[in-house]
Amino acid sequence: MSTFVEKLRSYRKPGYYDEFDYHWTMTIDLDRCTGCEACVVACQAENNLPIVGEERFAQSREIKWIRIERYWEGEYPNVKMGFIPMLCQQCDDAPCETACPVYATYHNQDGLNTQIYNRCIGTRTCAVYCPYEVRYFNWFTYTWDEPLEQQLNPDVSVREKGVMEKCTFCIQRIRIAKDNAKDDDERRVRDGEVVPACVQSCPTEAMVFGNSKDPGSKVSKMMKNPRGYKVLEELNTSPSIVYLTKAHS
Amino acid sequence: MAVIGAFAYEEDFLAAAENLKASGFDNISLLSPLPLEEAQEVLGLGKSPVRRFSLAGAILGGICGFAMAAGTALVFILPTGGRTIITLPPFLVITYEMTILFGVLFTLLGFHFVSGLPAWRDKPYLPSANIDHFVVVVEGAAGEQVARAEAIIRDAGADEIRHVEEDQ
Amino acid sequence: MFDHGQPSYAEVNKDVLATMLETGPKYWILLGTTMGVAGICFFMPWFYQLIVGVGAAGMNRNAVWGTYLSNFIFWIGLSHSGTLLSAVLHITNSPWRKAIYRSAEAMTLFSLMTAALFVMVHVGRVWFVHWSFPIPNQMGLWPNFRSPLMFDVMAITTYLTASSIFIYMGSVPDFAAVRDASTGLRRRLYTIFSFGWRGTAREWHTLGWAYTFFAVFVVPLAVSVHSIVSWDFALSIVPGLHHTIFAPYFVCGAIYSGTAGIVTVMYCLRKFLHFEKYIGQVHLDSLGKLLIALSLIWSYINILELFSSWYGGTSFELEALKFRLIGFYAPLYWEMILFCAFVPLLMLSKKIRWSWNKMLVISILINIGMLTERFIIVATSQPRKFLPDAFGFYFPSWIEISITIGSFAIFATLFLIFIKWVPSISIYEVKETLKPLRRDA
């Protein structure tokens, strides 16, 4: 009986998990970002993102799990350009998750906001609820012309029409790292063992990825930087990505 | 043996029904093309037991609704949006809808149960009872009862009187 | 109640049943036309969309919800008057309900079905839509009851069930009348439909009680259904949608457009089924007064919505407000204000309220306004969310426009089938409004 009550009490805990097993987090230093879009290309290659073509791009139906947002500051001629790489913020209190009627998106024990393509029925509610607009819908079934289908990543499924998709923090790489760690005497994943494609390809090392629950990890140190802020923090979505704002002279 | 009397006027029909009731005929049916409260009063129909079905259905639906929402959330624990697993506000909406759904379905069940419909056998009936005639049917009459019932109906001013053998 | 003298009981039966039993070539031509339009404008484009993907519609990354969803709200809204109004008027014992409620409830049922079709058209993978129902499956996975869309699934299935039962139970005595007036296959069918109804005092008594309980259940249900539809929007944090006023706003708008819909349907019934004897000035006058009241409430809520957006003063809300009031869709917005807030005020004049033709025009204008209201809610909020980089634009494609037109044909088809299967005026309840037959009269 008492275990039943305890269990019920634990179910009443927001988010259910006492604490995340790992808490995958990213920091993006906007001072270092040059807007080169190497991350965009790397993501495209790693996650089998379709090339939608010029016409569909013009209809704003492109699929880019990470995009570089460009903002202008000041009036001409004193104009400054700033970049913000925008990808799924893996919010702890994600508005998109509650919206899905079929549990196609939920929060896993690593603090990731996951998307299950096979489960999705395409109501697109999650995309409406997402304040960062980082969810992308497959308006069509996209195909790869020969021999391009040879370069598809075998670790990532190819999505069909009518399915929502978004940045997964390269969950296939996290999976491999966790499996390796488990085989290796069930140890924890070490810092730097998981590197998402965008982080790996960033020439200026503007992005840092790691487990924020490990106080010694690089990402934990970066998060303490006083320049850190979260995008649209006032909406209480508790995003997992910390941006380091541009240092103004 | 059933005796059927058809009336063109509501008041004659009601008078016949009252007289029959007073003479000790219990098994009478009063057919009318529209609901008549007076006819229901003659038969002494008060509050219908349908309301118990509605209440039972609504309560059952409420319990089932919450149990479904909470139970299915526990079968496969998938946290979403930082909410609790058993989240009260949304589950109460489900409870509310299920209360109404079961309430309606049980009321329907109650209707069928109390009214005895659908009727599986033919019963004494005149089609004019569904147009503009008020019909009294005395069922299960035997021997001298038939004549007595017929007399009461005729005295009240019936247009048409018939005798019908009932299916048993 | 009756403009052309009181009919006798037998005349009521004859007049109402004649609309079902006598079918002219005009009916078949009309039915063929609506079915053809539904097939060509709704099902063929939908089929095309199923093959290529939802991309056939005009939605894009910035506006993933489009006309399909705004039409869904419109049809759900139109469904609101029938059953709700019928139930409220039944509980409050209003005699003018009796001649018009059957077709109003049919309107509810068929607009709900049309709305449900729009959900099917909207979703990306309609072939998996059953996953959103609580059906046991081999995966052991149940739907997410925390989702506002699940509220929708539960509410709409309940509403569909309850309003079908409500209209069916109210029709059982009339099915018996059809049974008695027909022969052959139709007679056998209606014997089953009518459950062997004889009209005994006990049957009437039970039906009366059951019917009142249905009405009592349906009123809170109908209010909850459109509140829940509004929560699909209001539970998001999108500026322009995240308002607490949304539930009453939607419910009021739903009853408003539904009542206008009833006026339109009444006009057609009266004109084409020759119900002049039964549907009279008193109905038109009452509906007109109701419409004025609803339009005033609607206008008030609209002003309040704008006010709270402005008073909140966050840059997101102001941006969304600006886009709505003076952006690309501003002409549509002001058209809606004109049709739904100002045109109905004409009904304050008794002369207009008593004219069938003028009321028809006003009721159609109101529903055009309500159709655009829903479109504006969907099309002007999502393209102006939070990040300026993701600001976009949405314009419906020809497929969406065609499917919208086709949905009206589907509704008309269902209604045309209905009038031949169910007496479109309640025979026994009209008799209740007649003076009882007395020997001395």
C-alpha cells in the first residue's frame, strides 16, 4: 500500500524523472559565430535532410534542423549584422510535447525532446505551439536522385510525407556513445565523447555540447559564463541551449 | 382478447380511460398521437425510473473517464512538457466528456428498458392512433370483462370498437 | 404561431409526410448536382492531396495550420445552434422551438460530420488517424490525454454520439407515422427504425423523461465542445491565440453562426418543402432577436480581445495585433467586422426582421463573416509568432479553396438525403402546439 502511495506521489512530480540521467546541453557563443552555415550543411548530411529544391524553398517549405537567423542592428551606415543559429532548444517544459495527441513527441530520460516519426500522424500542432519554429513538416515524400541515395546515413531513418521532424541533438551518436560506454564496464559517457554534427563542423568552435549534470564538463563551465542567456526565456519553456551574447566593446 | 376503442376527442378518451381504471381494468394502454399528461396521470405514472439510469451512467462515466486518462498514462509512462504524469486539469476535461457520454448512453439504455421498446411482438394497434385518434386498448380481457369494457368504451363515445386476439 | 390558419392533426401528418414520400425530378437534379460538386470539388482534390502529400495545400513552415483547420472550426461552430438551441428551448419550454428543431438538429449532425472530414483532410497521415482514439493495441501505447487535441477527439465523438441519439429519439414517434403511411420495403425499414412505437402513455412518458435528460446532457456538452476547440488555439503560447477569452469567444461565435445557419435552412425548407403553414413569422422574429443579442455579445468580446492584446503591451502581441488590423488580411478583418457587428444591427428594425428575403441575406452575410473570422484567427497569428526571422505568410492554394467549396456541397447532400429519410418537421410536436380537439369546438 505504502509503495503504491509512494508511486502515486512520484507520478505527481512534474516531469516525472527525479533528475535526468544525462542532461544534454549546448552552448553557442554568438561572438564566435561567423554565420558560415557549416553546421547547416553538416546537419543536412548527418540527418538525411531532404533537398527540397528551389520552388519549395521559395514557398518556405525547406527543412533545416538548424538555421542561421540573421539580425541587423543599428541604422545605415552604422549597421551591424548578428547571427543566431536556431535549432530545437530541447526545452524541459516543452510546449510542443503536451500538444501531441499520440505521444509522437515526449521527453526522454536524457532530457531530450524526442520525435518519433513512426508515431506521428501529422496534426502539426507541435509546430504551432513551438515558439522557436524549429519543427519542420514533410509536406511531400522527398527522394534522392541516384547516386545521392548512397550517401544517406544508415543510422537515421528517412521520413515520409505527413511527418513532423526536428533536431534530435544527433541522438544516433548519443546512442552509439552510450552503447560503447555500457560495453566498456558500464561506465558513464565521458565528456567530449558525443559530438553532434553541427558542433563537430563548426570552424570557430562556437558550439559546445555535453552533459550539464557533470560539473567538470566543458559545457558546464561555458554555461557559467556571465554572457549566457536563453532565447525567449520569459515563456518559461526552460530551453537546454544557452547562448553567449555578443560582447560589446 | 383485447378490446380496442378509438376516440376522435381527447376528453372522451380520457373519460373512458378513467372509467375503465375505476372499474378495475389494470392492463390498459392509452394510445395518442401526441404526449398527453392527463393520460399519464390516469395510469399513475409519476417520476420515470429513466432518471436513475442517467445518474448511474453519469457517475460511472465520470469514474471511467478519469480512470481511463490516469490509467493509460500509467501504463506507459511518457512525460511530456514537464507536466506531472497524472495531470489533473486536462484529465478533468476527459472526465467531463466521458460523464456526458456515458450519461447519454445509459439514458438511451434506460429508455429501452423502461418503455419496453423495441417491441418484439405485434401488439394491438390502430394506425389512426398516430394521426388524429385517441385509442384505448384493454388487454387480457376474458369472458364477461370483454362486454363490460366494450360498454364503458361505447358509453364514452368511441368512433370505432374492435376485438383482437392477442399473440401470447 | 400559424400564419395561414390552424391545420388539423391529419393535415399535419399529410403535409409533413408528403415531403418525404413524394419526390419530384427537381429533387433528383439537385441531389445529383450537390453530389457531383462534392465529388469534384472535395473528394478529387483530397485524393490528389493524399497521393502527393499535404504540400498540395498552401501551408508552409510559418503557417502549418491553414484553411482546413479554419473550416473545421467554422463547421463545428455551425453545428452549435441546432442541438444546443433545441435543448435549451426544450428545457425552457419554448413552443416556437417545435416546428424548427428537427432540421436544426440535422444541421448540427451534418455540419459535425463535415467538420470531422476536415480533420481527416488536415492531418498529414490520415491513414493512422485511429491512433488518436483510445483503442487497445499491440504496442500498449495509449493516446496522450494531456493534449488539447485529445480533448477534441473525446468532445467531438461524444457530441456526435449525443446529438445523433438526441435527433433519433425525438424522431421515433414520427418514424412510426412514416411506417403507418408507407408500404413495402420502406414500411419494413421504418418498423425497425420506430422500434414498434405505438404511442402508449407509458411510451410517451418514458420518452419525455429520456428526452429531457438528453437535453440536460447536451447543453453543457455543446458548450464544452466549442470551448475545447478554442483551447486547441488558446493553450498554445502563440501571440494572438493565447487568450483566456477564447472559450467564451468561440462558444458565442459558434451559436451566432449556427443561429444564422438555422435562418438560412428555414428559408430553404419553407420555400422548397412548402412549410409556410408551419414555419411562420414568430420563428423568424424570435431567431432575429436572438441574432441581435448574439451579435452584440460577439462584438463585445471582439473589442475585449483587441483591448487585452493592446493593454498587455508585449511586443509579440502588438506585432500580431498590427498584422491583424492593418496587415495583408486587414480587408478580410474589416469585412468580418462589417458583416458580423454592423449588418445584424439592421435587424433592430421590425420591417427587416419580418422579411424572409432580407433575413436570408443577413444570415448568409453573417456566416460569410464567421467563415472569415476563423480564417483570420488561423492565418494571421502563426506567421507572426516570436522570432522575426520566422515571420512568413500564408495564402490558400486552389486545392484548399476547392475543398472549402466542396464541403458546402457535402453538407447540402447530407441534408437533402435527410429530408427524404426523416420528417423534417416534428409531426407530434407540431400537434402539441395546436389547440386540442374538443367536442364543443
